Amino acid sequence: MTRPHPAELFELTENGQLLSPTLQTPALRYLDGSIIDWLQEEANERERINIRRAQHGVRGLLLPWFDAARMWLVVILTGFGIGLTGGWLDVLVKWLGDLREGRCSYGFFYTQVTCCSSVKPGEACTEWRTWSEFLGVGPVLAQSLLHSFVYVSLAVVFAGSAAVLVKSYAPYAFHTGIPEIKAILGGYVLTAFLTPWTLFIKAIGLALAVASGLSLGKEGPLVHVACCMANILSDFFKQFRNNEAQKRKLLAAAAAAGVSVAFGSPLGGVLFGLEELATFANESEVMWRGFVASAVAAVSLQWVDPFGTSKLVLFQVTNGSDTWRAFELIPWVTLGVIGGILGSILIKLNVEAALYRRSSALNDWPVLEVIGVSAITAAISYLVVFSRVQASELVANLFQECDPTKIDYHGLCNPTAMWENVFLLVLTAAIKVLLTAWTFGMMIPAGIFLPTIAIGACLGRAVGLLTQGLHRAYPKAWIFLSCPPDLSMRCVSPGFYAVIGASAMLAGVTRMTISLVVILFELTGALSHVLPIMISVMTAKWVGDAFGKDGGIYAVWIAMRGYPWLPPTNFRDNGETGAQLMQPLERLVVIEDEQETVADLDTLLNDHNFHGFPVVRRQEFLGFVTRDKLRIALAPYLAEENADRLKRCVFSQRSSTSAEEQIDLSSLIEEAVLQLRPDVPKELVVSMFQKFNLRRIIFTTRGKLTGMVTLSDVVSLLTCNFPHTAALAPGERRSWG
Amino acid sequence: MTRPHPAELFELTENGQLLSPTLQTPALRYLDGSIIDWLQEEANERERINIRRAQHGVRGLLLPWFDAARMWLVVILTGFGIGLTGGWLDVLVKWLGDLREGRCSYGFFYTQVTCCSSVKPGEACTEWRTWSEFLGVGPVLAQSLLHSFVYVSLAVVFAGSAAVLVKSYAPYAFHTGIPEIKAILGGYVLTAFLTPWTLFIKAIGLALAVASGLSLGKEGPLVHVACCMANILSDFFKQFRNNEAQKRKLLAAAAAAGVSVAFGSPLGGVLFGLEELATFANESEVMWRGFVASAVAAVSLQWVDPFGTSKLVLFQVTNGSDTWRAFELIPWVTLGVIGGILGSILIKLNVEAALYRRSSALNDWPVLEVIGVSAITAAISYLVVFSRVQASELVANLFQECDPTKIDYHGLCNPTAMWENVFLLVLTAAIKVLLTAWTFGMMIPAGIFLPTIAIGACLGRAVGLLTQGLHRAYPKAWIFLSCPPDLSMRCVSPGFYAVIGASAMLAGVTRMTISLVVILFELTGALSHVLPIMISVMTAKWVGDAFGKDGGIYAVWIAMRGYPWLPPTNFRDNGETGAQLMQPLERLVVIEDEQETVADLDTLLNDHNFHGFPVVRRQEFLGFVTRDKLRIALAPYLAEENADRLKRCVFSQRSSTSAEEQIDLSSLIEEAVLQLRPDVPKELVVSMFQKFNLRRIIFTTRGKLTGMVTLSDVVSLLTCNFPHTAALAPGERRSWG
């Protein structure tokens, strides 16, 4: 058991510096890897507001209004910015993706759709040329080779350049970003994650990565981009720059806006913030900001209108039939079970892949890895028909019901080819599971949502086809009695089964519930089918939780990266009390009042890296003093020749000896530290950490210090059943801050 | 200042009785007017679960599953039940309402729609007869007199019987019920509020009240009915019957289902629970239950299909134009301001009416009052054309855009009659404001949502008509440049202005935000117009909050009824600490360890009605002992002849004198009481009460008791700026429990 104790991961690096001139209200600038002190930040904000309110006359009235105006400015600009970025990325991805197949004859920078926009419906578009047409290659074999060569090599070029960009300029732009955002919203400090460079590289790299056809989506990274924007914008205003808590409330709104743009789902964004990021808690004001940001972002996206449909709904479901039959619950619950199991498997595979990557030679050659995987992905995708198109297009086709008036995508609606279709769909899903498990974690921006939806949609469509086939084969069976007797009327809608499959798979991988249902229903516009979606999501979540007690892929990555984040789970103890959780007095480093000299305390500070120390007077708890305040207060006395070095320090005001012989440090004491008795239920201790974002709780019995619980103790308690905690902790990268 | 201190309102009546045989984990049955101890209830639940888990073999595995199954059974049955009830009430209301105008020739129990269902579209329906046709009254004047007589007298009969039912059988079935539900979900105990009788009377009374044409809606009462159902169902299972905290979690889900049925808005229900009831807090599990209940309820309602449209959307907005122009923000923000101001005025009028009712002779004649008001309402409604139809029909008509292919409701679309229409709409709104302010609070079930929507829709439509008229008069003005040049194309959609007006008015009255937007958008299906709705809601809320710092009509009623409920507002102190909030030691009644005899304690219990007492030993805080435990423990020694009466009681185990001379009560002490230092910010104290549903916090300094804050102190702190706190407290009614 050599894994580092989580405490070391974030308490060791915590060396704030005091910026404020007074010791009473220090505006601490936190270093990377530390956790902000929410209570302190809120107290600072309170003091700032009071100072502004106390201004005389019109200033006192106007200043609070300006504060609010600045806040809304950041919220609205973030929403607007991410809406534009999302729309612009969609166009860029479309153009890059089309480039892998051909180019427009009259201009290089046109996508296939804009190139053919002047062509009347029904006519063939002659302006768009495939590469063989454009280069004038005649023989069919040569054409085919050229096409596959361009297809694969452009994929490699796109993915490779994305990886180079990420590796060289912004290593934190890799991956989805949602685990980091969850940790940051919980109070973790990770400056490099939200810089303008990260924003720029993540956006460009994301477009390249998606266009390369790798098995990844843009949803999570868009949330990251939105948070970068909010962070950059908020840094323009002192009220947010100097207060990490206020800044985080803006980031929460930005995250909601990111989801809103990613799925065209403003409500889904708010509920994502609520459920997955667990940040709005009781603060309806923050939720409201998230709602405004989401709505602004959705409207901006609609204004850009990247798909030329002037619709927010990405995968419009053609509501073949508005009704569904009771027997369909059987395949739907089955899909839920499949989603739960496969989701757990995907998480486990992804963890194994990440651990292998870290321990093998691949760790040193991330760009080569990306190039290799993108080549393999492109080659396989080119061979398996369903995965040749971009995943979003595949999903849209799978969600579509069969309709004689529309183009039949790859013969999916051909009833005689049922078994072939089912085989192909399952094969595609299997390939995508393996590719996704590997891809999610490589050195490129990558979201997990879209690949998961694609896997689920393939399986769902397959189950739908099977059910439909069963109905066609045995139309008179009692189970199908509720179907219309006329076989030409549709009874089973395989397109909707694809939606169900996608929901179930998403629930299995992310373990989200309500926000998923809302996102899915906003994504497809299928209001009438909310109940089946809910049932499959619920089943998948239950099955997934039963199979892997990991809390979803984001929680797994947070644990692997070793971020100090408290899962919002309802922790249930077995009758234990806080006493079992706390570090008892014997193992604490405490400062004894009136006993230690300045030199002693200096030694103490050098020997121990804790964030602060309890001060006691013969076991009686006096208060808590942070290392930063102590270091600054001691600095003047530390010179070798200073006689004060050997004076004793007194922290309590009711000192017994005279003041000349002592150094009064009583102003350093934070008395407003939460104290509990050791016999409170463990559950309550955990829940206090969760609800108040605490860093520590002191335990006292009748005024005597008996122990202390820090955030890291609670984090390790809640993540103890995951074996790879901190396996991917950014070890040597810590210096990036 | 003779108003009772809130403490008296609910601490005085708190006399629980111990049911459990052991003193360690008493399953207290709470009496009416008390507040449940959430921490204790959670601890009991924890213990119950542990006992069940500890069962050997299959039982240990199955019992937790049964628990979950029972919980879901209650949730789903509640959703199903309220969906059916809602649909059934709709039909009943329609029938009763139609009865005021005529009857079906071939059957008394047919509504107009079902009576005419066999008639082909375009043909006149001859089966439905007005009363004059049915009774064969010829002369026009006689017809008119008969119609108005039946219209008014049936209104009086309906409203009167509703009032009689409520007054005689279930006084708590009056009003909306949402204030009580908010208090109950916060921990208040009010048994009579959730009985089968209340359920039955509220449902029947609601149908009668709505059909009488009084200015009231069915939304709030439906939430009440849903909560009654959940309460009754949960009483079948011991796990909920014996645990008030678990039961309240089910009630929260039921409330969401109620909203879902009231508005056909499953998502709105969840968000209502989230925002207005503030109960799901961090517990995503409870939120998920609410979601399931909402969805089941919506599907059941759809299955009943009371309107024969197989649609959930109540007021379908015909999306005349999907786009809106920037200049329209001016009328919309204006509507927001109007909504905010008028909402505050409505609240103030309602408060004045309620206070007047209480202090005047009306207090003793509630049924007569209802009869009088219903007669006046019916007479006025019969005269003012827009209010003659039921409010829901009026709203549907106002939300409708003008369309040459459809019937023009009362000439609203006639451009030459603009001023007449605007005058009539404003008059209708004004009348409805006055009637609603009086009606909401009478002795009948009454919701505030629908009247508010109707008022807002009238004003919104009026503003829309004015804007449209302005555009028609000056089509070339620069402000209308964004409109299509062709005047026959619609630029301004007055129907949508009605939606905006309704949103603004609702926000002004209820001060809800997100859930309102979601409800409105689910109610109308106007996804494309979410942003304007949001802007008007936000404006109205800001303006309303600036005008009246009351927190909306529900908060006002909670305060007037004197319920111990903490508003979820972000309380901001001005640098004060807990010391300013607490009752200092001098004013507390404490028990001194080893000092008081059994007789002393008995006197103490008789003299003071507090829920419990801190135990100290020379200022040192030892723990808290509740009056109920103490009373039971003392009972055996209290007989006059018992020599133990004069023995001293010891609460600490480290007793100094020998055990024979003392009575050991150390097992009674609750040590797990939250302790804080007096110098924590006041804000944090309030927020701890809000987040943990605490009943008290003890303040200690270095182990010494310095003060105590109880829930009532915090409630009075948060409601101090409302002058009529507890003005309507159910004084003599307390004995109802």
C-alpha cells in the first residue's frame, strides 16, 4: 500500500502568501493544489459589501448595483461567447470532416452543404467533388485507394496536430475537463486549467479531434471552454479576481451554459449543474445565473444556426407514433440492464487503459499514441459502414424512424436484411466501446457523451429491429395483441428504441439521472416519451451501481487524478460516530499556549506542512491558527540576533505572566472554527463537509480538544472502495502552476 | 407590541410522549404544532436500516429491497392517484360549469362537449339546450333574466356548499395549502392537514369552488390533495408511519406530482419542488422520486385525457411567428415592471383583506362571506364579457393568436375595436385583482395561480394590442424597421404578449423564477420564446422584491399564520456574530448538575414549557436533555411518599459523591448537540439552521455554555421585516390537532 495519503496531495503544496496589509482579513491568494476556504472567502465578500454599502450618498446606493451589473455582464457575455464558439466549432468540424471526402470546386473553404446550397432539391450537386473527381482519377480501384488514403491520412493529421497543440501549449486541455471542473467548483485550485491558452487550444484541438473521426465527442470540452471564458472575463473585475468563492459561482453558471450549447438544451444545462456539479445546492441565485447563461447561450447558438435548420433540437425524432404499448417495457428494461452493465464495463476498460498508459512506454510518447489510435480508428471506421460517417450523423440516422418518403440510411429499414443490420449494429457498438475506452484519456480534448450515445443508439436500434422482426414473424401472438391488426401500420418504432438505448448507456456510464432525461428529451424533442426514457435510465443506473460502486466515469477520473472532491452521495454510517473518523489528539501537531518560543514555532513550521495548527492550553481548545498567518507574524522576530526569538508566544488574552516577556499572537487565532462533539454521527460529519465545503472540523469534549477531521480524511473515507485512487495524480506536473 | 413571540407558538405546545420502550432511541410521536427533530429521525432511520441489514441470510438481503419497493409503491401510487384525481376534477368542473348555462337534452350528466360529440364539425349542436330552450321560455327579456338568475344562483349554491363542507368537515381544506406544505416539509407537524377527510373535502370543494366562477384556481389545492394522498398511503407502512423525516421526503415527491398535474408540466413540478419547496436540497435521491411521481402523474392525466385532446399542453400557443424583434423588449420589460408592481399590490391587498376578515364580524360568518362574494363575483362576471367564461378558457383565448381560419374570440382580433378591447381587458384585470385579493383566504379551497395568470394575460394582451396598434399606425417608424414591410404579415403577436404578461404577473405574486419559466413553457409549448419569458420574469421579480420585501404570497401567508418556517433566502449579516443572535446564558433555564433534586426538576418542568434544557456543571456545558425524556425518567420517583424525591440528580458520569445518594440520569443526556463559538458569523448560524433543519444550536466558549439559539429565534430574525407575523395564527384552532 504505497499510494500516497490524499492529504499529501493537496495539503503539502499549500503555501499561501498574505497579500492584504491587515492580519485580520487576509485576502489569501491560493496556490495550485490547495483548497479554498469557503467560509473565509464568504466573510471577505461580506466585509467588501459592507464597506461599499457604508459609502455615503449616491455612491452607497449605486455601488451594489454596479457589482450586480458586472456579475450579469460576465454571465451574459459567457453565455454569448460559448454560444458563438459552439456554433463556430460546429461549422469548423463540418468543414474539416467534409475535407476528408472531397472539396468544393469553387472554393476551398466551403462545407458540402454551403457548396451545394444553390442546388435545387432533387438535383444532383455537381459543385462538390470527391477527391478522385477533383484530381481526375479514373480507375475504380485507384479511386477507392485514394479515398481511403485521404480519409485515413487526414484523420491522422488532424488528430496528430491536436495532440501536438495540447502537449506543447496547454497540457490541461486534454480529456473532457469535467472531472477538473467538478473539483474546482468544490474549491480545488488549478490555475493552469482555466487560462486563455487552455481555452484557445482546447477549442481548436477539439475541432481537430472531432473532425479526425476519433471516438470522442465535444460535449465535456465545451463545458471546459465555457468555464475558461467565465474565468477570463471574471478576472477583469476585482470583485471576482480577489474572491475565489464568487468566481466559482460564475464558473457554475458557465458550466451550465456549456451543456446548454453542447446539446442545445438550456434546461438540461441547468439540471446538469444541479445534479452533476452539485453546486447550486440551496442557492437559487446561483441557479438563476446558470439559467440565464444557458438561455443566452442557446439563443446565441440558434442565432449562429450552424446546421441551417434554425432549430435547437439536434436529433429531431420523427414521432412515428405518439403512443407506446405495455409490452415494449420488456425490451426497454432489457436495454436499461444492457446499458448499466456495458456502462460499468466501459468504465473498467477505460480505467485499465489509463493505468496501462501511465505505466507503459506510451506515457512518454503521447503524440505517437494519438496518431496510432487515430490511424487504427480511421481504418476500422472506413471498413465498418456505420462508423464511416461522423458519430453525430450516425446517431441522427439511428434516431430516425423509417419513412418511405425519406432516404433509407444504409438499408436500415429493409425488413429482409434484419439479421445483417443487427449484426452490423452490434459490431459497431462493440468496436466503439473498445475505441472509446482507449481514446478517452489520450492527450487530446475528448468528451465521452457522444460516443456513449452512439454505442447506445446502435444497441437500441438493434433491439428495436429484433422486436420489430418478432412482431412481423408472430403478429398474432398474445403479447402483440395491443398492436394494430394491420401489419402496414407501425407498431414498434426502432428509431425510438435507439433513443432509449442511448439514454440507458449514458446512465450506465455517467450515472446521472434527471439531467440525462431532460437532456435527452430536449435533444430529441420527444416529450411524449419521457416515461420510457426515465424507466431505462433508472434501470441502467441501478444495474450500473450494483455492478460497479464507482459513481460514474467522472467520479472515477476524479479519484484517479487524486482531486480532493467530495462525492455528493448520501453517506450512511453503521452507527459510527465522528470519533472513529477523526485524527485523535495524540496524532495531531498542536501548539501549546505560552509554552513555545518563537524559535520553537519556526521549527514546527519547518517540520510540518499542515495548513494550520490547533492551539491548546492544557488540552483546552483555544482556536486554530493557519500556517500562513503564523509565518508572517513570526517573520520580524526570526533574525538570529533578535532576543525576541526566545520569548514565549501567547495566544490567549487572559495571559498569566506579564506582557513584556511574551509575544502576543492572540490576534492570529481563528476562533470561528466549527466544533463538534466526538459522539455526533459520522454521517452528520460527512454531510457538514459536503454542505458547507469545510476544510476541517475540530472535535472537543467539554472544551477539551479531542481530535480533528480534515477534508482529506473525508475524501479518503468516501473514495475508499475505489482501488486506484490518485493513480494518475499529476505528479511531476504539479510544477505547472 | 403584543404579538406573541414565535417561540410560544410552537414550543409551548410541544409535549411529546415516549412510545419506544428504551430511552436511548425514543420514537417520539410529535404533537400538532411541534417541529420534528430531523437529526433524531435520521438517526432512527439509520438504526432501523442497520437492524434490517444485520438479519442473517436472505432476509438481510431482501429486507432493504422491500423497503425500497414500498417507497416506490407509495411514490408511483401517489402519482397515479393525483393524475386520475386531476383529470376527474377537470371533467367535474367542466360539467358543473356547463350546468350554469344549460343541460344536455338526452342526459343530465353530460358536459357540453360530450353531449355534442356526435355532431359533425360545422353543424350546430341541437342536443345541448340552454336553460331557456330547455324550459321553453320565449321572450328575450325573460330568457336573459332566467340565464342570469341560473348563472348567479348556481354560482352561489356551488360556492356555498364548498364553504359548508370545508367549515363543517375539514377546516384545513381552505385556502391553497402551499404555505402549510412548505411548513410541513420544513418539519412542522400539522396532522389535521393531511387526513383522508381533508383530501376528500378539498377535492370536492375545489371542484365546486372552481365551477362557481370565483376568482381562484385549482393548482395549489391539487398539490395539497397530492400530499394528502402520499400521507395516507405512507401510513400503511411502518417505515414511514414511525419516521416523520422519511414521510416528508415522500410528501416532497407528491407535491411535485401535484404541480405536474395542475399544469401538465412534469419538469415544472420537479423544479417547483426544488425552488419553491426547497426540499430536495442536496438529496438527488429525493429529487428523483419527485421526478418519477411527476412523470407518472402526467402520464395518468394524459391517459384520463379530460380535454379530449390527448395533449398535456393546456394552453397551446399557436406559434404565429417563431422570431421576435429587439424592439419588443421594451413592451416586455414594461410588462415585467407592471407585473412586479401589481404583484406586490395584490399581495398587500390580500394581506389587508385577510387582516380585516379576521378582525371584523366576517370572522364568525365564513359561509355567508363566501356566498356574498360568489354572488358579487357572478354578477360582475356576467356583466363584463371577458370574465363570463371560466378563467382557464379566458386564458386559452387570450394566449391564442389571431388567425382568420379560427373563431375570433369576442372581437379581440378586430383592429378597429382596439381601444374598446384594451379598455375591457384592463377593466377585467382590475376587477380580477380586487376579487382575487379578497377571495384568496376565504373558507374555500382556492389557488392563486390561475387568477394571477388571467390578470397577467389580460394586461399582456392589452399591451400587445397597443404595440400592434402603434405598429399599424406608424409602420415606417425607425423602431419598426425590423418588421416585414408588408403590413399583412404579422409583426407583433399579441397572444404571446399575454403569455409574457402572465409570466410577469406570476413572478410578481409568487417571486418564483426558474420553475415559473419552465411551467410557463411547458404550459404553452413555446420553447422558442423562453428568453423573453425569462426576461419578464426576472424584471418582475426584481421590481417586486424592490417594492415589497415579503418574498411572495406564500411566504407572507406562512408568516401571517405563524408557521415556524425558514425562508431559503441567503441571509446576509452586517458583520454580526452568533453572539448577537443567541439568548445569553442569563436568560436560559439551565439544569445544574448534582444540584437539583427530583422535586426541583419537577417544578422546573411545570414552570417552563421549553422543549428541553441545557445541563451545565458550573458553566461547563455537559449536554442537552429534552423535557419528554426527563419527565418519563422522573416519573417513578415523584410519588409524595418516595424518599428519592429529595435525592439530587446527576447527569455526568464522573460523579464525585457516592451513587447511593444520587439519581443517575446521565443516560438522558444528548451530547450530539451542535455547538458553535459565539463569534461565528450570524450568517453561518442562519445557514446551518437552513441546511440542517436544526432546532437549536448551543454556543460555548472554551467548553463553557454562553448561550443558545433556537429555531424560533432564527425564524423571527428572518421574518422581522414583515409587520403582520402570526396575525392569522390558528389560535383557538390549535385544539383541532
